Amino acid sequence: MANFCLQLCGFLLSSLGWIGIMIATSTSDWVIRCKYGMNTCKKMDELNSKGPWEECIISTALTHCSAYTQVLELPAYIQATRALMVIASILGLPAVGLLVMSLPCISLGNEAQSSKNKRVVFGGVLMIIVALCAIVPTIWFPIGANNEVPLMYFGFSLFTGWVGTVFCLLGGVMLMCSSDSSTSSSRTYQDNNHFYYSKQGGVNQPAASSNNHAKSAHV
């Protein structure tokens, strides 16, 4: 029961974390930058939000966004953020699929529990890789953006990426800890330690020689 609760919590945390990483990847509200105060920057159209795909100018009336066109001329932190966040979003899909098929309430024929345990471990490892791929750009991006123009504060997308990264990391660790091999080992131990009882009250262990088999047959 404890392993089931641990696996379920790990699955929910990992799924929520993966969704958070995808939201952070697809949005551009990572950092808000301005050299002056917020009201002054809005009036001067210098308050802007920056993300891995586009940069938006926030004014008092509207928000105008422009996508990056010169891909090869982008700074290294933007290119690395794009690549790593896309990899994290793609790796999360097979990880969630493996974890869904490993839930105790789902059975694929007469599948052994050891196969489910392997899928849980592999899914947990993938979730940890997703977290590691996402943690690098969510830390590097604000540092690189601040070196260009001083930051005012972090945007919603960056907070979502941080929360998603933590959830994926915690979920992956919980999933790896939820894989329990004690069931199979206990069964193997019981199978190897059967006892034979006779009518005379004697207890005979399964013998390796044919003499013991002969004795138990005559009892």
C-alpha cells in the first residue's frame, strides 16, 4: 500500500511538472526588463518581456510581440534555452506513457510485476532527465537577459518552469523509490523453502538426493 501511494504521488507530481515545463516552453513571459520605473517604461514603451521565442513590448494600451527572426545571431543562452526546453518537453511524453502503463490499476495481460517495476524505474529516470534539462535554461536565461538589460522581476513563465522542474525531480525520485522488489524476492524465498509434513509428525525439507524422495514416498 505504501508503494502504491508513493508511486501515485510520484506520477501526479511528474505529470504536473511536465505540464508546467511545457507551459514555460511555449510562453514568453520569462523576464520583465526595464532601465527605469514601471510607469515610466510603459509611457516610453521600454518595458518589455523576453522569452526564448519572442520579445514583447508592454505599453499602457497594448502589448506588441515580435518573434526572433535571426536565429543564428541569437545569444547562446537563448539558443540553449530553446534546445533544452524542447528536449525536456519531448522526453516527458514517453515518460508519462510508461508511468501510466505501470500503474497498479492497469494490467497488460498476464504481465509480471517485475516488468512494471522496470517501467516505473525507467519512467522515473526519464523524469529526472527532464528536470535536469529544464533546470539549466531556467537558471541561465535570467542571468543572460540581465547582462543585456537590467531585470525588474521574473515573469510567470519562469516561475512555472521552476515549479515544473522541482515537481519532475521530486516525482522521478519518488518513482524510483517506489519500485519494490521485495514481493518477488519473498516469493522466491518461499518457493525455495517448502516443507513436507508426514502423518507421523515429522518435517522433511526438500532434499537434493533421491534417498529423501524415496523416504517421503513411503510415508
